[in-house]
Amino acid sequence: MNRDVMGLIIKRDDGSEIVNYDNPQFPSYVYEGWVKPNVTWERVPHFHEDVEICTVIAGKMAYSVNGNTVMLHEGDTIFINANQIHYSMCIDNQGARYIIFIAHPNILNASVAVEMSAIRPITDNKELPYIRFQDIDETTERLYALMLTLPPIRQNAFEMTKQFFQIWDLILQRSRVIGSFHSEETLDARMHTFKNMMHFVADNYQRAITLEEIAGAVNISKSLCNQLFKRYVNESPINYLMHLRARKVAEYLRSSSLSMTEIASLTGFSGVSYMSETFRKFFNMTPRDYRKQNGNANPEAEIDFNKKE
């Protein structure tokens, strides 16, 4: 595990997350963390081949999954299937604590028979982007209890595998109860188109790009481009671009001693003033204040949930 990026979301240019596995030889990641407004790992759209499971242990938060907002309160758990566009978000100023478990389904592939009968019916199901465990019942409580066991054993591949099998069994049970989500056949193609636009923006954010260019990168109209961004990340294409640039600014402020002029140039802004104005919009503070507060940011820092804002 790279502790320098623990709790953060690091993405490839195509928008897929580079998961910071606890052990490079075992594809799983467990993090007991928190989310509050304006932290850099909130509202960062991404996807990965791994499945993601998040249990709220204090407060309340939400996930966006393929543009659908899923509300979560203390005790709730969400399972997010592989390759879904998702991100976490705050719904109040108090934030939330959670345990997140990201793991590649290959951990469970003990044989082809297991893969075909118990793994791929979930991971290959395009009509099952997520499952919310919300109602207070035996399954939800059992899943919550299992998630609490993960942080102390995250370095133990054998123990993690045992727990993952139990968690997966609950996911299978719930999927059979709820059945498949109904969706249009065009959704998969549109998601692919949107991912390509995410890739284009990530590859070109350092220069001036327009809505026409973003839409033209995938040969669609500006109107459809706007619709897809609204559908999957609830932002306009240009706001998504500005948000990405602001997060890049935050990364430089945390990890470098570059001047504001240098950072503006590296992140696609025409000047420091415009960069500061945009940064304040997303982080509610100036870049200089952010650097003072987060120059040695520690994503594991504690939050007092009883503190009044």
C-alpha cells in the first residue's frame, strides 16, 4: 500500500481508478475513512474492474451510481458492481464515517464452476449497477458486522478471502430477492461514450478545450454531450472540466512548493486570478488558504462528529 495516497482517489487518464491495494499481491483495499464537504475525494467520478462495498458507521452520505443518487445512513451498506461510474458525496455539513472495501472478483474464482455460477451472474449483469442494503433485517445487519471485521485483517489475504466469500454470499442472496433492475439496451453504449469523454477531458484539461471539442471527441451533438454529463455526474461538461482542474490544483498545493503562477499554467488556467476564483467555487477557500491548511494533509485525520459546525 502507498500510504501517501491512502483514502484518496487516484485515476488513470481514462477515468478508471488506480486502486491502492493493501497488498500488491492481493487485489483488495480496506479503508476506514470519512467524507466531508469539499475534500478532494468527494464527488470524483471514477470506475474500476473491482467491486466496491461501503458501509456507513456514523452520519449520513450518498453515492452517485451511473447518475442515480443513493442515500445512505448509519448502518446502511451499498454494493457497487464492477465498471460502474460512481462517486461519494456529502449531504450535510457533518459528513460521515465509513468502511470501504474494494476487491477484484478474481479473489473468489476458486474454479470455473464458481465463476460461472456465482461470480459472473453478478459482475456481468448490466442491469445490476448497485445493491443498497438499507432495511433493518438480518442480511443488512450481518453485512454490517462483516464489514466491521475487515480493517484489522486487511493485510491477511487468507482471512480477507474468507470474509469476502461470506460478503459475496449475502450479495448473491439479495440479488435473487430483488431481481434485476430494468434498463434500456442503449445504456451500456451511452456509458461507454461518456467514459470516452471523461478520458478526453482528463487528457486535455491542461489546454483550453470547448464543449464542441468534448462532444466532437466522440462524434455526438453538444446537446447529447450535456445530457450524458448531467446523467452520469450531474454536472455540465464545462463544470466537470473546471472541477477536475480545481482538484488538480489541490493536488499541487498539497504535494509541491510550486508558485501559484506555475500551478495555474500546469492546470489549464489562463491566470492566477481565474484559478483562484474557480478553486474557491469548489473548495470554499482560496488556494493559498488551502495550502496553509493542507500542505501536509493526512486523509486519516480524525473528525469529531459531535463538534458543532
